[in-house]
Amino acid sequence: MKSWYKIAQIIEPHLLSPEKLNDVPGYKYDPNLPSEGQYIDGTVVLGPKAYELSPEGRKNVILHEHSHELDSRMSQSDQMKILDAADKGILGERIETPNGFYLKSNFTGQYKPNEIVVDAYAHLMGSAEERSYVMSRAPKVAHLAMDIASRCNLVVPAPEWDATHSSPPNSYVLKNGFYSPV
């Protein structure tokens, strides 16, 4: 399974102080970060706003930021699939404005196409309840996120994959309820 996923389960970075977070590979605290978190070249960076959240809220921020690995691996074809899904209303309600459009996601507060797919992937990598939530509220978005994740050689949850696909991803093995690339 992906190393960040294992690390997050073992050390529980959402429970660490900013000072201790800096001691963990793949994590950093930035007191000047204007948002809760950011994903930069394989590192999850948390800012002061993340520490205003409960530990559970911080855990969700970390999971979301790790899920940006999906973004970093996407091909141009994957990007086009996301834009096509946005045009078709799959990612949420399309709201036209004088300056273009934005999306109102049907399961999260995100409005940018890539963020909606990343959020779906974060839910899919979360608890059984989070996976169930995204599968029930946005099954087509979850399906798209899993398809892109499998093309990008990222872990996908086995029960949710099996519910929407007829066979496991190519060159993947089942480990602890997730399909992982070989």
C-alpha cells in the first residue's frame, strides 16, 4: 500500500503538534500558509488554520492533501475526462456566471473540477463511512476517481471498485481491503 497511507495510520500525524509534524518525513508545518493545507512535491504542508480544526478535521485535511497525488499523476487525457464530466454535470450542478461557470458539488463544498475528483478520492481512501458517503452521494464521481487512480498506479478500495467494475484493476493485488499496484 502507498507509504503515506501506512505512515498516516501508524503515526497519526493529525495528532502531532506543529513542531513534531516537522520531524515526520512527508509532512511539514508552515506558519505562513494561508490555507489549512497544501500538497507540494509529495509533502503535506499544514498551516495554522489546520490547527484551528479538531484532530478529526485535521485528519481529513491531511487525507485530502495526500489525495492530491492523484492530481500530480494525471495525464492530459485524465484532465479531459474530468472536464468532460464537469460539462455533463457529473461532478455537480453547473452554475453559469457572466465570467464562465463553476460547479456546485453534490457531496462536498468543492467547486473546481479537479478538487471534486480529489475530494472523492480522499473519501474513498478514508473510513468505511466516508467511502459509503461518496458512493451514495456521487457514485459517478467516485467511479471516475477510482478509474483515474488505477491508471495512475494508486491504491483503490476493493469493495467500492468491485461494486462498479467487473474485475480488479490490471496488475493490482488485494491487500487489506484495497487493490494495490504490483
